[in-house]
Amino acid sequence: MKLTSFGEKFTKKSGILELMDDLGNAVSGKDRVCMLGGGNPADIKEVQAVWRRCMTELMNDSRGLEDALANYDSPQGKQSFLESLAGLMSRTFGWEIGPENIAITNGSQSAFFILLNLFGGTDADGVKKKVLFPLCPEYIGYADQGVEEGIFKTCPASIEILDDFLFKYHVDFSRLDVSDDVGAICISRPTNPTGNVISDDEVRQLSSLAEKAGIPLIIDNAYGSPFPEIIFEEVSPFWNENTILSMSLSKMGLPSVRTGIIIARTEIIQAVSACNAIISLANGTIGQVLTEPLFRSGEILDISKNLVRPFYHKKSIQAQNWIKKYMPPEVDYRIHKSEGAIFLWIWFRNLNVTSRELYESLKERKVIVVPGEYFFFGLKEDWDHSRQCIRLNYSQGDDLVEEGIRILAEEAARVVQT
């Protein structure tokens, strides 16, 4: 089979494909697997009870289920959902937005395929525009999304060493180059894979740089505030007319409904909607219908703050304690300060193997993590640090997470430099 350059690019081996294959194999196999890879959220019983309640209410409506399943909505999204979300955001945060400022996509991964290619790639003047990621490492799912090659550039983070086996990344503004060929700045907050949360001041600085350059700032808020609120720092949700804010229902516990949300100025929303129409005609409706009452009433914010956030914060602390319990003293390791998301990012500083090799040996022992190499895309220069880190998802059952961490500690001790 002879493929086009598009076909070759999107069928070759990639980090996100490997990650999702590992996730699928772990779920479908018969063997016990410690699935600490992937981004699947936890099964929070109190939150699942909310979805059951919403589904029951939908079923009890004489036309609710039929209307949710049997009709196409606009490529922009379901109008009543857009109105409910816009109303909540404007009431709660004073954002001057209406339904015309919101578009729905089939998951945030689809949203970023559209956004990154709208602002990265060859423009009408023949200039190859790039998307600048100001904090590297960054999300694995961005790395292979460019239709054109070479449209991403990243800036290595500065590293602050903290007490208690911790460290933290910061945006290195002294090295951040918003050159004329940059079409957008993009950052995740909290950052996947590290759990890093850039401060309100860092957001304002990035927003100012983007505005001066006449380009948008894209913030991936899939784990952030105000929903799903898997964020353990006190920060303010941020949006202005030069910001594209992406959110999702996935980490609320609804990954399979594939409901991504983009908030932006109207011409960007129109562009996203046009892409939706070509790529998928319309968006899945069930996630919008199921959660619309929660956005209309504001209950979605209470669920996020009072159920989702404390659940993951407790899980994060427990997982860190297990790492400190099982990791032997000869292993020189640091954990990125856990400020949000559902991952721990572990930096091994004295292993004689790469994180990719450590991943392979763990896989043999039925423990799935994600090697760090994939998260360091778009760098101009090689960085040893990129081969010394792994991402660990702590959202699964406590017994699996603890067992996986214990085996990880054993494998790390086995390959420590002597």
C-alpha cells in the first residue's frame, strides 16, 4: 500500500499511539496489569452517581434520549449547551462571552489538531508559522499533530530543586524567543505530563508576549480550573479576547463522550466550526445533553471543587508517599512538585539506562508507565534530562498503584549507576 505524505506521517509509530495501545491492551487483556500509563481518569463513585442521575433524568424526559441521539447539531455545538456554559462563565468570572465565543469538538485532542494546524504551517504569504511551547516537557499528544513537519518549537524549562525529593519546572523567559515566524503560543495548565501549574503571573506574562506579537495564547485547561479542578494550587481561571481556552469533560469522568470545549473570540470559533463541518459534520451530542443541567445550575463547579479535586489530591499525596517508601537510597530521584493533573513525573538522575529502556523492562513485569522522551519534542538541542524522566498515572486503584510503584523501585535499583 502506497500512502501520501499525510498517510505516512499519521500512520508511523508515535508516542500517543503507543500510549493508547498500551492502555487498550491493559484493559482488554486477562493478565493483571498495573496500568500507570495513559490518561484515563479514576472512577469516583460520587461523581458516577451524578452521571447516573443525569442519565435517569434524560431517560425520564419523553423526548430527551431521542433528541440526544437522533439529530445532528450545528458544527459549533448544541445551542442550549453553548448558552448554559457561556452564562456560567460570564456570571462566575465576569468574562464577556456569549454562545458565539464557544465551540464544541469531538474531544480536546481533536480540538488541538484543528488549533495547532490553524496557527502552525505555511501561511498565505509562504511563511512557515510555528507554534511555540514555552515550557518543555509538554503533552505527548501535541507532538505528532502537525500536518506539516517542523511547525513546533519548544523552550526548555528551568529547573528548581526543592526539599523532600521534589523539583519544579518554570518558564525560562530569558530564553523564550517569540520570533516573527511564531503563529501562536501554547501551554497546558496544569501541565501534562508533570503536574506543573504555571502561576497567574506567568500566564499574564505569556499573554502580554502573545498580544505584543499579534498572536493568540492557547491554554490547554483539560485538568484545570474551574472544571474539572484537578489543580492543587490557588490560581485564577484566565481568559481574554486574545486567549484560546480549551477545556474538556474527559477528566470529569466522561472520557468516552468525547466533548472538547473551546472558548475564543468569534472569528476563531467560526474557523473551528468550519473545520468541524468538514472533518466530522457535527459533534457528539450526548456529553452536552447529559451535563447541560449542571452548567445551567452551576453544579458542575461544586462537583469539581468538592468531589473531583479532593479525590485526586489525596491520591497524589498517597502515591508520593509510596515512592518515598519503596525507592531505595541508592536511587537518585526527584518528583516534580504535584500541583495538578493526574500524573507524577519522576526524574531519575543516576540510572545507567534511558527512560525508554526502563519503560520496556517495566512492561515485561506488567507495569505500564510512559517514557519521558516523547514529551521533549521541538527542541533545537539535545538534552540529557529528556531521557531521565517517566510519567506515572496515579488515578487507578490503590492496590495497583502501590504494586506498580514497588516494582518501579525494584527496577530502578537494578539499573542504578555503580
